[in-house]
Amino acid sequence: MQQLIINITNESKARSLINFLKQLDFIRIEKVSNEKQLLEFQSEISESFKDLKEQNVSSWKNKKLTLKNA
């Protein structure tokens, strides 16, 4: 599967293109909210910091990670 990101500046033309693409059986269109992606990323970062603070980490190639001011 290949994914492409197309930024279209004209909303009317974008709708026309999407309507055309929906007619093709080999294309699946998913609308992704930028806000949703950002919230998921923030959640993952918060969870990672929580694990680090609680020392729920393991060594990685004999290296140790220390957080300061976290």
C-alpha cells in the first residue's frame, strides 16, 4: 500500500477531486484530523515521560538514560 499526502488550496476543487477518487475501487480515502493526531502524539509523549519518571525503563545497548528537570 502506498500513501500520499496532497495539499489542495482550493476547497471546491478539493471536493471535486475527492468525489472523483471515491469512484475508484482501488483507492481508500481516510480523513485524518490534525487535532486528533496532535492529541495522540501528546498522549504518547506524556506516557513516555511518566514511564521514565517512574523508572519503568530498561537499558538499551548498555546505555543509561537520565532525565533532569523532568
